[in-house]
Amino acid sequence: MGVPDLRWETSVFRDPNGGSVLLWPYLPCVRMPSKMRPRDWDGLALLSSADELVSLKEEEEQDKSSPGVHMVSAAASGTTLGMLVRDLSELDLDGPSIPDPERIRLLRHAENSRGGMPIYAIEPGIDDSEWADWQSRWADEQVRFRNLLATIGRSRRWSKIRKEAIKKVAHSRLANPDLGAASTVCAAWWTEESLCLTEELVKERDSRFSSRIRGALSNLRDSGARDWGEGGPNLLVPVQQAHVPTLENSLFACESVETLEMEQ
């Protein structure tokens, strides 16, 4: 899997049934510049399960009581997450921090604005048989690749991906050099995390997410929370920057709409 184009602008999908989906690129563990943040949105859809949203809030409380506890744990883990926070720590950024600052910021904003804005969990739960089957096949691929990946130096592979990603980072007057460098770090992390995903698994995941995103927009549109006007509501979906291209392609090709209820 090569490094995709790393764009900063929001991708807008205008649903034929009304309303729009805003795929907003963000960098994990980094608080994005305020001028890059979308302002006009009516509901929030996170690429997480309902259980993960609960865990996100718990991590926030744990970090308040023991500041930096998750960062210390990640840095000492010897995992790709540890490599991510290590490289981000060398840059002049608002971050890194755990839990993911943009997701928790948006989650809290949605909870506290307009008396509570609709929130949707896009990843299916553990009781979803189709999703359980997908995760099982992903686990099989991880086992199959484990010995192969062990023969290749992860640090060398990481550096190679970061170098390749440099030419993929889009120019933006809002992104300074350190944010651009952070983009290459996050792309290396995303690529490393995706090594065991086959094209088929990626397509199935993004197709399911797309159907559920359209379902979330449908629920938001029909909720009657506001008079949406002619254009309909805007559903904000924060997406890790390196994931945007495949999810965007899937969403624009998606014809199915899975029924989805709001978490809030």
C-alpha cells in the first residue's frame, strides 16, 4: 500500500437525498490549527464504535487525574503508536497528546452545543456478526504477515514511508513546515497499521463505513432538530488524513444507506 495524497481541505459529499457529509482530514494525537477546523456542521459522526466513544471519555478523565499517563505508556510500549508519539514530540506542534485531542474536542463540543448535537458511532459494535467476521479475517491476515514483517526492519520501513510521504503532502498556507512534517509521521503510522489489510478488507471496511455514514446523515436529516433549509444538514466526519482518499472514493460510490441511530 503506497502513501496516498495527503490533503488538508475538507471533502464534501452532497447526498442525493439531502444534506452533506464533510470528510475533514486531521492528524492523530495533534490539536489542529483553529483556522483548519470546520465551523458549519450540525451533527458529528466518529469512525469509532459506541464502546470506543465511552473509552475515549474515560481516557480523558484519566489524563486529567494523571496528566500524561497515556503518553508515557505509549512512548514505552515499543509499538507503532510509540513511534508516532516519539516522532511527533520532536516537532513544534500542539501535541502530541492522548486521548486523540481532535476527537475528544469535537465530542465534547457536540455534547455541549445547542443543547446537545447528534453524535453517531460509525464503526459497528461487537454484536454485529458481519463486522465480527471482518475483524476475524483481519486477525488472520495479521497472523499470516507476522513472520514476514518480522524479517523487515520496522524502523527502516518507517523512515522510507516518511520520506515517500513528503512529496504527497499538499501545500496549504495554513500548514506550517512542522505540521507538514507531522503529516508524514502520521502517514507512516497509518501505513504501518494498515500493512495487514488486503485490498478486499479495505474495500469492505470503507463500504460499510460509507453506508453507515449515509445512514447517520439520513437520521440527522429526519430528526427535525432544526429547520435545515434547502441544503439540508451538514454531518461532520473527522478522518485521519491518510484515510481520506479511500473513504472518499467509497462514499462517493456508495448507493446503500444503513439504518443508524444517534448515540446522543
